[in-house]
Amino acid sequence: MNHITAVGRWIGAGMLLSFGFGLYSNFKLQSDLFAGAGWLVNAAQHPHRIGAIALIGLGTGLVSLAVASLVSAHFRQRHPVLTRFYFGLVVAALAVSLIECSTLVAFRHLSESYVAAGAPADAFQSAKAALSGLRNSVHFLDVLIGGLGVLVLFVFLFKAQLVPRLLAGFGIAAALIQMYTVARPLFGLPVLYPLLMPLALAYLSVLCWLLAKGFPLQPQR
């Protein structure tokens, strides 16, 4: 196998890992945490779930950083601005993700205090509202920065012609749509969840292409 082809496949594998574990954390572990009686009750009852979410957040961030390092190491001479910008965005996303994970650990501590006190939930509403607001604002900043990083990655793949341009172009459009919908809560508007689907489809399509074919010896058209 050619070296540059193998690099593309490693990047596809890294994208698959971060995609799969990210879906599991966001739509299974975190959904269960906020279900039913809510996190003020659930967090104390499921401390291992909180730890798993935090470790998955750290792990997927480090995998994304490894992907960005591969892109930078092999393409920074030909595409210095895009590769450096992409690497910087991944570092920023990792930092914001760790802050979000810290708020979830704080959820557990507040939940444990609530359960131990046996006080009415009303006594904890102010702290709950403040901590929930902090977590939500950090979460949407996290996914917004993540969407910007994916946008820059797709722009790089388009410009370098490392995947079919139609596929990369679809990814660019999908990333812009994702950024629009996850930025809405920052202005007090709801997320339009169906608008997240195009990016999921584009991301999955690109990583499958890379796993199957890697980076080509000749530019894609």
C-alpha cells in the first residue's frame, strides 16, 4: 500500500472513531442523563455514566487532534494556511470540550449534595439553572467550533482534491448548515435538529471513502 494512501485511511479511521463514540455519548449516555427526573436526580445515581462521558470527550478530542496532526504533517507545505487553521480549531475544540466535561462532573457534585440534603428541589433550582445554562452555552460553542473545524477540513479536501469534489462540496454545504443550526441557541433560538442530518451523512460518506480508498496518488476530479 502506498504511504499517502495509508495516511488517508488512517485519517478515515480516526474520523470513524470520533464519529461513532461522539454519537454514543451525545445521543445515548447524555440523553439518558437528562431523561426522566432530570440530571439533578440522575447524576448522583449514575456517576459512572458521568465518568464515561468525560473520558469519551477526552478520547474523541485526542483522536481528532491526531487526525489534524496527520493532515498538518503531510500537507502543511502545500496548504499551510488551511492545515494550520484546521489544527488550531481542533485544539480549541478540545479545550472547550474539556470545559463541557467539567460542567458534567459539577452536575454530579450538585446532584449528590441534593440527594444527601433531602431538601425540596426548589432549594436547588437557582444552582441548577446556573449550571445548566453554563453547560448548554459551552456545549453549543463546542459543537459550533467542531462544525467550523469540519468545514475547514472539507475545504482542504476540496482544494487538495483528495476526495471527489462533489463529495467535498456537499460536506462544505452541510457543515455551513450545521453551524447555522447549532449557533441558534446562542441567540435564544431552538436547534433545528433535522438540519444536523446532512453533515452526519456527508461526514460518514467522506470517512467511508477514505477508509476504502485512502488519499489518491493523483488529484480527484
